[in-house]
Amino acid sequence: MTWTRRHLLDLQSLTAEELTVILDTARSFKAINGRSIKRVPPLRGKTVVNLFVEPSTRTRISFELAAVRLSADVVNFSAEASSLKKGETLRDTIRNLEALNADIIILRHSASGAPHYLARFASAHIINAGDGAHEHPTQGLLDTFTIRERKGRVAGLNVTILGDILYSRVARSNIWALLKLGAKVTLCGPPTLVPKVFEQFGCRVTWNLEEALRDADVVNLLRIQHERQRVTMFPSLGEYTALFGLNQARMKWVKPDALIMHPGPINRGVEIEGEIADGPQSVILEQVTNGLAVRMAVLFLVNGGKATETE
Amino acid sequence: MTWTRRHLLDLQSLTAEELTVILDTARSFKAINGRSIKRVPPLRGKTVVNLFVEPSTRTRISFELAAVRLSADVVNFSAEASSLKKGETLRDTIRNLEALNADIIILRHSASGAPHYLARFASAHIINAGDGAHEHPTQGLLDTFTIRERKGRVAGLNVTILGDILYSRVARSNIWALLKLGAKVTLCGPPTLVPKVFEQFGCRVTWNLEEALRDADVVNLLRIQHERQRVTMFPSLGEYTALFGLNQARMKWVKPDALIMHPGPINRGVEIEGEIADGPQSVILEQVTNGLAVRMAVLFLVNGGKATETE
Amino acid sequence: MTWTRRHLLDLQSLTAEELTVILDTARSFKAINGRSIKRVPPLRGKTVVNLFVEPSTRTRISFELAAVRLSADVVNFSAEASSLKKGETLRDTIRNLEALNADIIILRHSASGAPHYLARFASAHIINAGDGAHEHPTQGLLDTFTIRERKGRVAGLNVTILGDILYSRVARSNIWALLKLGAKVTLCGPPTLVPKVFEQFGCRVTWNLEEALRDADVVNLLRIQHERQRVTMFPSLGEYTALFGLNQARMKWVKPDALIMHPGPINRGVEIEGEIADGPQSVILEQVTNGLAVRMAVLFLVNGGKATETE
């Protein structure tokens, strides 16, 4: 199967075959990142713009390194100092970047749907690096890649996602990828943040942590974003930790070969105890490594690369 | 004719022949930007510093990409985190960059004359990326390039510049380039911002918008900088739009083949209606594309490149 | 002698032989920085991260250019927008960068000992770019390099360091390097900032400026950091200048061939008169140039380069 899409906007609209092409391509690139010389030529002479209207050093650096290792020229464009502050529309910003011959624009934006809107007129390739509470497709892909690599498959696995599901773009992208590839997805957390409506997508919803953990092959903990906490919906940090934090006592409910995942940055002692994050079941740092490979694959494919020619 | 200058400080001191060398060189580079692999080797191993004491993402990125596509190594240096904040003089900052073997320093500064001052002692090549209300030479060049490319010539054309002329470095650089190349320049806007003294440079000054638009082959709209508006000199935004904003009704005064230009970022509905900015007479995005080619030409020429060897 | 260390954390733990290997290697790289094409291939395909938790444009750019001229890929990571602000520990930040296959991490941090702590578990090479009031090893190296290049030797020279010794990492790194290489070090400044305890390291301590200057072959002036002045320990700026500022009258106490050094950025008229900074005995800008060569040498050596193969 060949990749034919010009953009990566979400995982909801991808087929299982398309997801698999990305994951297989990422596997080839992962090998390159482990080498002494971490550069291959596919995007040589191409211009990649990191347009981060909402700041994120972690994701920005991962995309930047992914582009650099494919030999692209990368320009960073953050919201703070940008013409968006001078009243320019996002559409005009994008058209200006295209007028500078940008080949690929990586967009992080606080508004859900911003990359879809741009893709309707953009001649550059658009990659969604997180849009509001909607999707964060490369995060969903790297999580799925990590599960597949560690477990040998995705189909048939029980994956539990734990935390603030309602406002999480990471949860949404994971749900789409996992369901399409045949996993069974359980969502768990405080009732205000894990509404029953998610059952309509084909997920199991439970507010009982023990039930959510008992049969899980993978436990994916979402980050508690206490720096921008929604007062009305969210319990106190202490209350969250007491009720849903993953600690040693609750690890007894978790299967000994279940993977512990987290998109990072982790809050040690809040949603996860430090010992578990550093423990043998944790694959948190592997997720970071795989993120780079997945992003190289996405940059490569939207630019027209063939999955069979990764070098 | 060969280029012999070490710096690009302004357009006022250039001859028509020198302006033409830059425009001709830019034409060669424009072709490179349209290619799949947008890199040529002339500045390989050279160090270019973007020293933006006054922030400007748009111009900074254009210069950064211009340098990268010529294969230079580029370092960005912004005012916010710099040693200028620690009380260092601008002269000492420049000498420190030269001690780091910087070959070309691109300076954006709020003080008129800052690049001229530096050029008196600098061993690096200095490029003025906008100094106070004085000049913004690469903007004047890219505007002139766009006019010449679209109209086939500059000499004899009627060019109207509309807006806050008094405080505009864009207006000044345009005026010098256009007059030297033989265009007739009309300045228009509110009387407080378009003083009669500009007639001494050889421009026509009028406060009558219809008169300014009727015979224009080119209408260049300046940006209303409402984020740093001068309260005492400037009417309200609404008043400016009512009296001088370019709208569909006033487009009837404009010749059907006249070019509509704007240095960006545009304020849709203020100095220009969105439909006109997106309309068939607008060349606003072409200006952005041409800016890159012009900046490549300037970097190439000040570094000692010959106009006949652009690859 | 061959370099065998994986990190550069301080100068206190280096031997005279190791210091000499770095200085000799830097000498080779200095020649490269004077060339027209300032790039050599030793770090091609390597990823270098500039992790500046405490801001410093000057040192960051010097390291960035050093890495770029060795053909490394460089990513800048500043504290302002980073995940450290989201409550991530420094240890987790470093492990995340390693998960992105960072080969070398250059760390500037306000906490003394931060790089030593990281080196205990890091697989990447750690370079200390200044940690609290502890050490700034590449500054100590570049100062020593400058002295050796100008004077032909270090052993036996009288070097006076003048200013806020107590809180200065620059002073500490200089003291270690100079003593190990056989220089005699005198410390001078206000008694509150130059305690007698430094005599235990083998330095001479004096609060008498004339005595400190009379026999000096090198006078190294520390920067008065008036932007973060410690009110209780420090006299007023005017009082410091009156008592310890280097001016023309006091230059009569200085030997005519003594070197005047300063780590920059200088405060003209505070710790040094402008005419002296620009005068024939000043090597302040040479220090900047040598800093680049020293940093190239350090990056090259920690990455496993041999001192005899600098190209």
C-alpha cells in the first residue's frame, strides 16, 4: 500500500492500512537514530517551518530534530514574537510562509480544527502537532508504535487510558489509532472528566480504577496539566492523586507484563509515583525515542516519500 | 557593472546602476527558490548573525531562509535575552560578534542610523534590516523588484504610496529606489502624516485620495501600526479607514491594471479590504516571495559575489 | 597524552596534562575559525543540545557556533518555554533529551553542582557552561589559552583577578587552571567579596589594589553584575568604581606589557574605563575569539576525538 495524503491532520480519518504504513516507515527510521551519524538525505533542500502558536519545547524539538535528521532546513516560528500578535490572521500567516516556499508547516494551535482549516487552501504540507482538545496525531502514533514494538501487535490488546479524557487531544488520537488497529480501549478517571458519551466511539468507560487496571495490557497515564487546571471540572491535585494516582499499592492490580506509558512531562508523585515511572514496566523514555522516528516517517511520507525508500 | 560595496545600509546612497545589479541578481536567485532543492553553495562555511534588537519574526525568517539557502550558518540573536540588556553598548556587541568570526551581521534596530554607525568600524558586512523611521532597504528593493517584474520597467511609472509616510522607513526606501530608477512617486495620507516637505525629494504630495489613485500604475499601502500608534499625530483607526482605507468603492478610481502592494502583515478591514488583498490586482504574496530572492542577492553581493556567478 | 573523559564538568578535577591537551587542541581549531570556510566534519550527524536554564546569549552563541563549525546539528532549549516550567525535574529533562539521541548536552544552570549530578547517570556527554557560583570551565580555559598564547607560557606568571571573587564561577575556574599550570594567582577586591579563605587554595589575597596590580603580568577584571547585585555584600556601583575600577591613573601601577582581560560584557566606566578596554594592553576581544576555539576543542574531545586529528 502506498501513502497518498498530502497532510497529517488527524488519526480519525486514517485507515488501518494508512496507520500501518506510518508505523512500518517509522521502524526504518528508528534504526537511523541509533547510529553514530544520524542523518539521511530525503528532505535535503526542503524548508520545514515549526509554527507553534501554543508553546511546546518538547514537541517542537522532537519535530525539529526529525526534520534535521532528514536533512531539511528548519525555521522556528513561535507565537510570542510573531505577526499573529500584530493582528494578522492565521490564514495570512500560512500564505506568507508558503510565499517563502515553505514545503512543510508543522502547526501547534490552541484552536481545535486549525490545521484542517488551513489544509483546505494550503499548498504546503500541513502536519498537526496538536490542536486544542481535538487531536495530537503524532502522539497517538508514537504511543501505538511503542505498544506494537513491545507487544508484537495491537489487535486484541486491552489498553487503558487514565486521566482527564474530556479535554485531552492525546486521548483522542490514541483512541482512534487503537480502535482502528483492533485494540480494546478502556477510559478511566474522575466522572466529570470521563463522560459516558465516549462509549459511542466503542470504548469502555469506567470510573473504577481497579476495574480499569486489572485486565490492562497497557496503561497510558495522561498528564495532569496543573499549570492550566480547570477549576470547575477538576478535583484538587491531592484528591486526584489519592483517587487515581498510580502508586505501588495499585500496581498490584496491574498485570506484571503490562506497559506503563505517559506522554510526558511527568509529575512525579501526582499522576504517577516516581518509582513506577523509573520501573521495569515503564516505557516512557522509549515513547520519546519512538516519537522522533514517527515524526521522521510522517515528514517523509507527506513529502511524497515511498515507504520502501527510507534512505 | 560590478558591485563593490561592503555593506547595504540604505538605498539613498546607491546609484541606479547599483540598484539594477541587485535586482538582476535577485532574478537569478528567484528561480532557485522555486526548485525542489532550494540550496546553492555560495556562502558555505560563512557565519551570518541575525541581530534583531527590535523584534520582527517576518523579516528575520526571510533573512534566515535567504542565508540558509545560500548554505550559510545562521545564528539568531534577539534583544530580549541579550547582553544589550546587561548594559553592553551596541558597538561592543558588534565587536564581540566579529570576534566570533561573524561574516555578515543583519541588524534591525529602533534607532535611525544604527547600521551606518556600525559600518564605520565593522569588519563584518552590515545589512540594514530596518533602522527606526529611516530606511528598510531590502523592503524598498523587493517592492521595486515586484514592480519591475510585473510591469517590465520602473521608469515612467506612477507609483502612489499611501499611509503614515512621516514615520515609515518602508516609504523612505521605496521613494529613493523609485525616484532613482525614474518612477514618479505620489505620497498620500492624512496631512499630519504626509507633510509637504517630501516635495523637496521630488515626490508629489497630495491629501486627496482620489487624485492619488486615479493615475497610479502601482498603489503601495503602508501598514497601519495600530499596536504602537502615535496618539497625537494619528486619527482613530475608524477615521483612517473611513478616509483612506482602500475599499471596493475606491477601487473604481484605480486603473484596472494597477498593482496593489502592501509590506504586510495586513490589517484586513483597516487600510485594505480583505477582498482587495486577495483580488487579482494584489501582488502582496509575490512581494514576500521576491523578498527572499532580493535578500539572497544582497547577502551574496556584500560577501563579494559576482552578479554573473549566482550558482 | 590522550583525553579519556566523557564530560567537562569543572577544571578543579583536571590534571595539568589534561588542561594542556585542551589548550593544544584549541590551537588547531583557532586556525579553522580564521579561514574563509569555517567548517570541519568531526561532529557530522551528531546532535548537540544547548540547555540554558539560566539565560546567556553570549555563551550560548559561542557554543552554538563551535558545534556548527564542527558540523554538528544543534538544538537550543531555553528555560523560558521549557517543560522545566511545567514541574519536570532536571533529571527527567536530561533523560528525555537522551531519549532523543542527544550526543552532547551543554548545560548552563543556576545551581552549583547541577552538571556533576547529571553526569552520574547521563549517557550523553555533559559540558558545564556555568553552574551557579561554582565553575565556568570553558571561560577558565579560554582565559588560560589567551594568556599562554600571548605570553608564551603560564608557569611563573603573576595573574591578578579583581572583583567579586566570592560569587564568581569565572574566578574559580581561572584559579584552578592557573594554579595547576604553575601561575601565581592574586585575588583582590572589597573585603566582603574576597575572603581570606581563598589563601587555602594557594592564592594570595589582598584588598590593596596597588599591591595587586604592581607585579601582575595579567590583570583579569571580573564583571560587576549590577543587574543582580547583592545588596548586603556589595558596595554601591559608584563606590566600587571609586575604590577598584581600573582607570588611567591606576594603569600607572600596571606593567606596560601586562595583559588586561575581562570575560564580558564590559560595563564601561564601572569596573574598567572605556579607553583601557580599547587600549593596546586589552585582549578582551581575543578572549571571545579564543572561546570559540576552546569550545570546539572541548566538544571534539569529549566526543572521543584525538588531539592529533582535528580535521
